[in-house]
Amino acid sequence: MPHNVEDDFLAAYHRLAAGAPIHGKLRQRLIDGKTLDINQSTVALEAGHSRTLLSQRAPGYERICALLFPAEAFEAGSKLANQTPSQNEPQTAVGKIARLTADNLALTAERDMFATRAAEAYLAISLLRRDLSSLQSELVRRTKIDQLDDTEDYVSSEQ
């Protein structure tokens, strides 16, 4: 089974979006309280591959490039969609196939962008739920400590 580099880039992108990088330098930046920008350099570092593939928008990396450069993907999709023939021109089978292929590419890019945003939202909600749970347990712990302190103060005042 051949190794797919684009899948490595996509997995790295999703780890960075979730705030859970595995690369040491990126993890250290999070520990230091710095923010991680999701760009071609950080995704390539997290994936362990060269960023040249991303910066040159190499063929075969369309999905990750659409995530990293959404404005370019949207412009490309809109240019392809605007290339439909006018109503007065006769439509040949080849022209219809080209138009439908362009529409399919634009819709695929849009679908991937929405799927990524949905995945990012899901991960953000999961992280917030985890943070909420830890804060609730911290609140319970502190409440118990306060109750113990109040009991000790009451006992010492009676003596």
C-alpha cells in the first residue's frame, strides 16, 4: 500500500486545528503559551514533509491546499463556474462534460471546506467540554476544601 503524503498533511492540519500537535517544537510553543498559526510551514513541520510541496501547490495536493489557501480555492472554483457557455451557443457533449467537471471540482472544494470547518468546530466543542469538566471538578474540589476549613474553624472556636 503506497504512502500518501497528502494524507499526512491533512492529519497534521487536523491535529494543529485541534491544538494537539505531536512535533516537539510545536508542542513546546503551546506549552509556552504561544499561539500556533496554521500555515504551510507549521503543517509541513507537523507532517514531517517539505513545505515546498504546499507552497508550489503541487498536483495531487489539492485538498490540503484548499484548506490552507481557501481564497485561492474559492477563486479557482468561481472561475471554473463562470466558464459556462452562453445560452446562444450550441452545447456539445464535450462542452457539457467540461462544464459538469468544472462544477464538480468547485462543489468538491466547497464540500471539503465545509467538512473541515465542521470537523474543527467538533474538535473545538470537544476541547471546551473537556475544559468545562476539569473546571467543574476543580470547583467541587475547592468547595470540599472550603467546607473542611469551615468545619475546622468551628471546631477550634468551641475549644
